[in-house]
Amino acid sequence: MSILRADSSGPGRFSGAAPSPGSARSSASGRQGSRSERPVWEEPPTLVGQTAKGTTLGVVMAVILVPIYSIVLTSFSTQHAVNVAGGLVLVPHGLTLNAYREIISGGVVSRALVVSLTITAIGTLLSMVVTVLAAYGLSRQGSFGHRFLLMIMIITMFFSGGLIPSFLVVSWLGGYDQYWALIVPSAISVFNILVMRSFFSSTAPELIDSARIDGAGEWRILWSIVLPTSRAVTAVISLFYAVGYWNSFFNVLLYMPADSEKWPLQMVLYNYVTQGFTMAGTGTTGVGNYLGHQQVAPLSLQMAVVVLTLVPIMLVYPFVQKHFTKGMLLGAVKG
């Protein structure tokens, strides 16, 4: 079909010629070029600015990655390599798995690893159940007493009973030297509840109203509508709770200081690496232990324990990292 256009030869005259493909491509490229142009208020990048940004990022990455590299390499190093380096190893001089064989065969670390995984799994599940239920109830405007309960919870963020009253309450309830004392006192985070409540409040009211029209109750709405649309914040809060339980050792110092067989991995790490105690079952002294014909360095054993504490979180984090920006900001920023 031809396109009618005004002819410059005179008024009222039209031409039936179609625009050429070259002119169409040039106009399209012009539109794309105008879209990619930098806004007038934004300054173009300079060589100094780009260099400074690259240098800063490089320094930050080095500060983060070099210690991790050194810890991992030292855990695989022999006594000779540690002696040559004078401490943490940066250049490999013979690698071995003897440190990992030693701590696993001793039974202390493997048992502590199972305890830590169990506490983290049960604690995260309990915390998420309580957090989701509390956040959903506080996000419904018609729920009974939600403003009063919300105010009480916010007050607890700034004022608490203190360490000694908490210890007395847990001990009076029979939690001393019990595993539940490592989970229940830290099962709820008001900050996480507020973040999830804000996210639940942004759920489209049309979805909830249509579900109510179809006869769905509050439990069905929470399970079938609110939670599926809030996977990002659920993943982020779950990771927060899991990391908190995994890294916790202070509750062990309070409620389970004597029975080393019940200690989680972080408590073993605290006593063996930070305090310099001898790990039971390994027979390691300050001069090391022999496994086969090679001497296992105490520093290699300590760094091997550190690596074992880092691996689970490093394996989980990449699967949750993509939800961080959406999960933490979408429910909090309103525009």
C-alpha cells in the first residue's frame, strides 16, 4: 500500500511513493541513538573517575578475597609450608588433605557439624513460621489489636530485659544444657517481622478480594496468594535467620558451657581457634601431630575448621543473592 504525502510542487497535490528502506533504517537508528544518549544533567565519565572506580573495586575485592584465599590455602598446606611462610600461606609449597582427615577422624568436628546443621534447620523453620504468621496478621488492617501489638513489638527493638534476666528466665524454664535454649531465645527478630509485614501489605488487594469471593479463608489466602507472591522476601529472611543460627555461639557459652559433646561447630571453632584449646580426639599439641609420614600443622587444622564453617553459607548464598535487592527494598520503598 502506498502512503499519501503532501507534494512540494503545489497545494492539494499528493504523491503515492513509499518511503525508502534506507530512510526507515536511518530514522530507526536515529531514535535508538537518541535513546542511548546521556542525559544533559549527567556528566560524561572521565579517565580519572573510571580509574578511581576500578582501583577502589579492586582494593575492596582484594581485601575480601585474599584472606579467604590464604585461609583455604593454609588448610591444605603442610607443616613445612607453614614454617616457610611464617604463618598463613600465600604461596603453595605442597598441598595435602591431612588436616581435614585429622579433624574428621577425631569425631569432634563431624559431630559439631551435625549439631550445627540440625539447630540451623530447626531454628530457621521455627523462626520463619512465627515471622510469617506475625507479619501476615499485622499486615491485615482489620485484624484485632494489630496496632497495639505492632507498637509493643517496636518498643522491644529499643528496650530489652537484659542478659541476666534472660538467663534467669531460660534457666527457670529448664533450658540450661538443653538444645532448645539455643533456638527459642533468638527465634524472633522484630526487624524481620516488620520487613515481611511491609512486603505483605503491598500484595494487590484485588487478589485477596477475589480469593475471598471464591470462599478462601485467611489460611488459604496466606498459603496460596500471599506467600507465592512474596518468595523474594521469604528467601532473604530465611537466609538471615539461617546465618544467625549458624554463626551463633554466645548462647552456647550461656546455656551449654560444659558439655562439649553438645557443642555446635561455631563453639568448637571459638575454643580451638580463638582460645587455642586442644581439640579432643585429635591429639594435636602446639608442635603438631603426625598423620602417616607427614606432620599436620596446628595452624592448618585451625584453618580447616574455619573453612568448614564457611562452606555451607557460601553454597547457599548464590541461590538467594538475586532476591536481596527485591526482597529488602520492594516492600519498604513506596513511591
